[in-house]
Amino acid sequence: MGEERNPAYKKDNLRLLRHHLGLTQRELIDRYLTDGEGKASMSLATYSNLESKGGARLNETLLTLAEKLAADPMMFSMPPEQFAEQIEVLLPGPAAEAGPGPAAAAQGSIDRLLNRLTMYFAEQILEKKLKKGDKIESDRVLAAKLGVGRSAIREALKVLDVMGMISIRPGQGSYISSREENFFIIPLSWTLFLNVDQVDSILLVRNLLEVKAAELAAGCRDEEKLQRLHDSSSRLRSTYMQRDYRAFLEEDIQFHLCIAECSENPVIYGMIQSIRNLLKHVSGTGMADETQLLEINGEHQRIYGLLIVRDGAGAAQAMQEHLDNAMGRYNFQ
């Protein structure tokens, strides 16, 4: 059957199996590597080392997985490319139970594939196997590793290119972008979009992030970021005075993003941007009347005034009050 089996392939196939099941390392441990009382049989660090370096517990781990998946343990010694190609045949039942497999991804589950792909690249970056500017594997190799079709991988890579996470260079290949931190922000963002029914929990996270962002923004010394914040505050006043309410609501979002940018924490900025996009998508009609718009304009100007005098505690409190008031202005379904 194809190439000769080799024990050296085991750690690579362990990773392939996990990606095929669509699980994080912690999720795989919790689902398959537990004792009789449901407690994890190994730490996350130990498991991570098995995937990257192998080790004394690799065979024990693979035997446990094979038993729980009703699979032949010898399959982990197959060449990785052959393992990836045959994994649906080797694991027809468990793979279907664990979540959507390659066929589902190829048929349009682009959101889940994007999440898996970004998690894969994030792991590669954490393991120092990739860094900004590095060329990534071909769509053929990625398709084999993730157990999906090449066309699905190509479509997902195009989306990552638009997101700024990778750079596709025609005729040359695809490369990690200069902002490699995106690979740690985007998976969190996808989690939000895949759980849009948890609006209350998302709002709580948004409020915590925005209040902290306001506190941190008071200490910003970056003149370009501060200028963008000033310009946004000015546009807010201008659009309100002109009664251009549609423009005002759009600038409202930009004002909050400028504050997040001034926090100088890219994770806070990325998460606030994702949450605000999500809330805009699931909210109802938004502000109800001119009186509320007047209140919002005043609250924004108070926040900005505290930021320019570098009052972090005051800005955080003003932001909290603004967000509390905002809860009654939106109709979240």
C-alpha cells in the first residue's frame, strides 16, 4: 500500500489527525486523552511536544487514540501524504461525529476552514516554523495536511489575503504578512462570528475591552494616532451639527476604533473591531431618535476631553457610562 510505513511519521500524523477532527490541542486532550474520572491524562505542554518533537509517550497516546476511534494503530506509521488522503476511509465514523470533514469544507463551510487554517498558521508561528515574510506551503500540501480539497484551500487563502494575513504573489506563492499577530486575533474573531447567538456575553467582553482601551489610550504618545482620534472627534461634531445622522453613526464606530488604536494594543484593537462589526450585523434599527443622538455626541466629547488631558481613570469611567447608556439605544435580537 503505497510507500513503506515508518515510525518517524507518527508525530506528523498525530497533528494531521487533530486537524482533520477540527480540534485544538486542548479539545483533543479533553475529548480523547482522559482517565476514568474524566481528568486529562497529560498537560497541554506535554501533548504539544508530542506533535512537534515526538517523545516517550507518543506510542501510548496513539494507541489510546486508535482504541477510542476504533482504528488500526499502524495507520499512524503511514507516510503523511498517504495518511491525509485516506483519513476519511481510515476514520469514517469518528471523523463524522467530531465535526464537518473535508467534503463539508469543500462544499462551502469556508468559515470553519478559515478558522482551521488560521489556527494552523498560528501554531506554525508559535513553534518558530514560520515568521513574517516567510513563504507558506503550497495549496496542494495544505490540502493534504488539513484533509480538504485544493479548491477549498485556494478560496480560503484568497480570503486570508483580503484580511491582510497573507500576501498572494502571482507566480511566486503565498507569504505570511508583515502583521503576523493577525493569526492570533482572527481565530478569536471567528469564534465570535460563529456564536452570534451569545450577544449578552459578547457585549460583556466588548465593554471590558473598550473601557480598558480608553484607560490605555490616555497614555498614548503616538502623534499620528492621536491626530486620527482628534480628526474623528471633529467629524463626529460636524456630522451631528449637520444632522447627517447616517454619517454620524458611521463615525461613531470610527471614533471607538481610534480609541482602541490609541490603546497601542493590537489584540484589543482587533477584537474591538471584530465585535463592533458583529454587533452592527446583528443589531436592529440602532439609535431611536435625535435626543439619543444628542446624548451620544455629548458622551463622546466628554470621553475625548478626558483623553486629551491624559486622565485614564476618568476616560475609563466615562466610557463605561457611555456603554451602559448605549445598551438602551440598540435593539439586539
